[in-house]
Amino acid sequence: MKFNEITIHTTTAGSEVVSGVLFNEGISCFSVEDPRDLAELLENKYVPVDYVEDGLLREDGDVLVRVYLAENEQGQLQLDGILAGIEKLKLLGEDWLGSLDTELSVTDEKDWENNWKQYFHPLPIGEKFLVVPSWEKADDDSRLVIEIDPASSFGTGRHETTALCLEAVEKLSPENKDVLDMGCGSGILGIGAALMGAKHIDAIDIDMVASRIAEENAEKNNVKDVMSVYCGNVLTDTDLWNKFANNKYDIILANIVADIISEMLPLFTSCLNQDGRLVCSGIISMRKEFVLESLEENGFIVEELKEKNDWIAIVCKKKA
């Protein structure tokens, strides 16, 4: 099967806004290639330098947001929506968004599934977790191993937002707690909670492929019995919204983008236990105040705010 590959040139800050365009088109499976991530990987010797191909060491400094869409009617509609959304961003004339230049090409399914593997190697996160791709072996038996095969979905632990959320999961001690993983991507956060003894995890993603991958990863990590995976958009599906609103969770993990988090806060208010904790991430630093104001308006108090390379994670609770 052939896929249209769309690459959008932006900045670290702009990648959050571009991600919002993709989410609006029902797309949660995409990659964000930030040169700073690669520089950090090399500096900290996570993998041998021989693993890094010359083509990855770009000199332009652009952050690349890349998405693959099937060559069919639905894919074309999504492509048109993305291009229209990017054109609207260009009209803003904001330098911090970068050039927003787009590149289009056609790629084969096999290439699409395997190209990203060059970026993904075992990665320790926090004090307890080791994220390991399914094609490699863990070499540290002192940590909880999360075996992940993300394929096209978001969530390898390499991105700052995922790492910040996993660190938050570790600190919140999810043992015997009910967890909601909203926008689950590869399922990495829910799996991490399950490995730490969570009673049950509901994981949901807007993208059908991501939901399938999350289920497969839950099975790989032997946590399928405590992790239920759903596909859908709670913002447009009233029944789905009500399903989660009528549940009660001790921990909610929302690693999405600022605007979507803000829209979902009334749902989180309904389904978070009074003494529960909400973790919000996927937030670029310049949208921090927007999210903080939204949390205040919806009755949340910030307990902790952590930042890594301009990305923010916020842990909060309900007002008494």
C-alpha cells in the first residue's frame, strides 16, 4: 500500500501548534523530529554514534513534523485539511512558527513502518522505568521494562512530554488505582502505570491505528487484563464523553496538546476523584499560561510544574 508522506518545517514551539492542526483532522499518529533531541541523545551516549546515519544530522535546525496518510479518499480529505490548516498558520505571520514549508512525497508501507526505528533504542526514564523497543533486549534488570513497538503511533519515551508523564506516573504511585490515559498513542503511559500495579487503566486514542498498537503493546507487556483500549473522539462523540464522565479515576494522564486539554477539562472535572491527580502534558512553554488559566477556571490547583527543553508537564488536583 502507498502512503502520502507530509513533512512540515517548523520550530520546537511551532510543533505544538502544528500538532493541533493534525489533531483537528483526527490524526494522532505522527513524528516530531527535533535536532535538539538528537544532540541530547549523542551527548548522553544513549546509543553508539555508529547507529546515527549522516542524514539525521541536519544543519538547518528545523523541527520536522511528519505524518503518513493512506492514498485513499479519507487520506486525501485529511491531506487537504492539513494543508489548509498550515496555510492559515502562515497567514498569522508569526516568526516563532518557523517557515511552515511543506514537502509531499509518496512512500511504501514497508518504508513507513521501519524508517523511524533508527531513532529508537533502550532508554531509562525516571528511577524505575526502562523503555525498550521490541526488537532489542533490556540490559538492566533493576528497572521495570516497558516493551514498546510504537509503529506509527506517538510514544517511545524519547519525547520530553512522554518522559515527563512517565516520571509523574512513577511519583504518583498508581498501585491499586484506576487510571485514564487520554490520547494514549502507543499505550506507553498506561502500560507504565500497569507495571507499577494500577488496578485498571482505560486508554483511548482518536486514531484507530494508535488504539490497535496500544492493545498490541499491552499484550506484549502482559497487562492486557488490566488495560482496556478504546478508539474515538470524546469531544465529538457524546456517548463516549458520557461513558468516561460517569467513571471515576484516581489518575488521569493527558499527554495531548494545550487546546485539546483545555476542551477536555470539564470531562476531567467530572471523572477525577476528589483526591485524584490530573497530569497534563504535550504543552509547549509558551502555552503554559493558557493551560494554567484553563485549569484555574475548571477548578484545579497546580501541585507541580516540570519543564524539559521548553515542554511542560503539570500535575494538579481538584480544589477542595
